[in-house]
Amino acid sequence: MKKIIACQPLLISLFLSASCFSQNPFITSIYTADPSAHVWADGRLYVYPSHDIDPALGCDLMDRYHVYSTDDMVNWRDEGEILNASQVQWGRKEGGFMWAPDCACKNGTYYFYFPHPSETKWNNSWKIGVATSKKPASDFTSVGYIKGIDSSSMIDPCVFMDTDGQAYFYFGGGSKCAGGKLKDNMVEIDGPMQKMEGLVDFHEATWVFKRNGIYYLTYADNHGRENQLRYATSNNPLGPWKYQGVFLGSTDCDTNHGSVVEYKGKWYMFYHNQHISNTGHGNLRSICVDYVNFNDDGTIKLIEQTKTGPAAIKSSKPDTKKATRYEAEKAELGGGAAVNGNYVTNLKDAASYITFSNINGGKKAGRATIIIAHANADYGRIKLLVNGADYSYLNAIATGDATAFTGKTVFTVKLIAGNNTIRLEGGGKDAVNVDYITITPLD
Ligand code: FUB
């Protein structure tokens, strides 16, 4: 078996989309759900979703969060993993159950709020954890949880920052929704939490935003096996709320969960469906985005769920960075993976692998984005290991033909300084052919 790797520096766009539309789902390399979107002071829009782990076991195995950002609504940057259940000191010892999160920013500190149980009996021990960072999408440290709130089924935190700088905290599940003020430290509730009055058929997934002086509270209902999103309005961030109806129909998942945000003059709805996994009501979900349109009286028109997604808006500066390309056919191969001309064929069974053993991490450890260029007729999966750390499965979306190398699976990891090893293993779905990988430092 050969063990030679070719390195060749090149300048590429990190995020590959040549389309004028984002396409839905817009994140395809891993499964993501429950997107909370925010625009921060650097002018980028950040999405904080939860991460469905493949193969799914209900929502039990969800144990980490990735973040994505954009400045044009089409080219999305994978910012990498920001928190793992193993880093939550007070968390359930078995891990898992890192459900729908949210993020807020106050005085230059980013506060990441995430629901997670503290006990094996997860459903009675929910807490809302907090992790903080000086950056929007990296270097988060778990700092504890919000004290003194209900632990039974109370999930899905949402933090809304009003225009006067007051932060409000909401959460809810199991048909109960509560809200209250946050103290300036952003980790303690100021006064009692209040039941949100006026919501009809509330299930979970609270999101609050403000437009033209009207407060909106959106939430998932209990509709059949496929929840819808409903909303209510108020002239007060803590209600009482006036019920307004359904504004996002079922997306074909059991669950529904989303956020509404304004970016560069347009309003967007982030939500999830299961169009990639197509497992029928499954827990392998993918995040999508479409326009939100309002009527003159402030009510929301029913969201049109599209395959194209929104159009690109002008980017402030092109996101180009220096990438290094490593040819797959020059890496170490085994278990059925074999060279075919200038690419590697048959990455399929768990035993098959491609090992790139001299990936250059540069002078300083940091985040780097891996792009795997692949071709496969049907849906494939690739297991990714970096320096032995198992990132589990990435999706290799079908390119329609086993020689059409249009597939780009994008994923951000942490590399150490100097030499790194990246190993791709078969994922047991359709055979994947790999042409090359590129590595682009992010930090
Ligand atoms: O993703 C896990 C859970 O499913 C979320 O917390 C709920 O809102 C539902 O989407």
C-alpha cells in the first residue's frame, strides 16, 4: 500500500456555492435541526442549530453543537463544533440530549444557552446550561446553568434582547411556556418566571422577535405527527399574547422548530425538514431557510417552503482563503477502497478507508475546514476521523453518477500544529468515490 500524499496550495472559495440561491436544505454535510439565527456586530448572520447524530435513536444521541455563518445567505461557513456534552460538568453522565439551543450577546460576551439533563432519568432533570465566549462561534466554555427554573420537560431556551437592552428568557416544552427577565449577568432570572398567556396549542420551540414595535412569539404546536409553527403577538415582551394562527405548515418531520430574523433589509424563516434523510417523520433533520412576508397589519403570511431558498445578497467581502489540496489516490488505502485513475473508488464498507497521514496543520493549532470532493450515484456516508477523534458520519449527497465529482462535503474540525492524520472510512451506504480533499485554515 502506498503512503505518499501530494500537497498543493491553491486559492479557492471556501464555500463552493456557485448558485444565486441557497438551496434547501442549505446544510447538507451533517444533520442539523432547531436553527436559532442571529445577526451579530461583525455583520454576519449566525445559525446555532442542534446536531442530529446518524444513526438516530430518537433525539437521544444528540451530543454536540456546530455553528454556521454567512454574509450573503448563500455561502455558508461551517464554524465547527462549539460545545460537546462531555464538556458540561453538571451534565448527564451518559451524555446525549443536547437539544435546541439559542445564543445572545451582551457587552461583547456571547452566551450560548442549551437544554440538557443532569440525570440518567433525563425527562425530569432538564436544565438550561450556559456557555460563554468572547467570539460568536468558537472558544465557548461551559459556565453552569440557570438556577431556579422548572426542570420537567422545560426545554428550548430562547433569549430575546429588546431594543432598550433588557434581555428576556423564555423556555418551554410539554405544553408549558414561560418567560421572564434576565439580570444583566445574563445567567440569572430577575423576578419570577411567568406563564405565557394566550397561546393556542403550545407544544415547544419558543422564539421571540420584534418588528415595528410588535412582539411576536412563535412556537411549535401538537398537530398530528407533523407539528406546525404558530404565532401570537403582543405589545409587551412577556404578553399576554394574542393568538394569530399557523404561519409555517408541517415540514414532514415529527417536530417543527424555527427562528425569524431580519438581515440586510429582508426577513427570513429558519426551520428544519427531513428531505435529505427521507426516513419518514425521522430524527435526521436538516436546516432550511425561506423568506418571511408580512401583511400591512403586521400579521405573517404563510411561509412558502421552497427548494431554492432565498436569493444571494451582496457579500461584503468574498470569503476566500488559502486551501491545500491532497489527492485521494496518493493516500494510504485499504479495505476495498482502490485507485481508479486519478481518484479512489469504492469507499463503502466500514472496513474501507483512505488515510491522509501528513495533513499540515500549520504553525498554530486551530480550526480548519475539510472539503471532500466526491462522486456517488446514490446517497452515501463517510466516517471522518481526525487524529483518532471520531466525528462520526458525514453525508455524501448523491451526485447522480459515480464519476460526476460535483459532490462537496464540508466540515470544520480542530487541527493540531504540524502533522495531522485525516481518515475517511466507508459509511455502509452507497459506494463513494473520492477525488481529493482540501484543508483550509479558519483561524
Ligand atoms: O431537537 C430536539 C428537540 O426536538 C427540540 O428541542 C425540540 O424543539 C424538537 O425540535
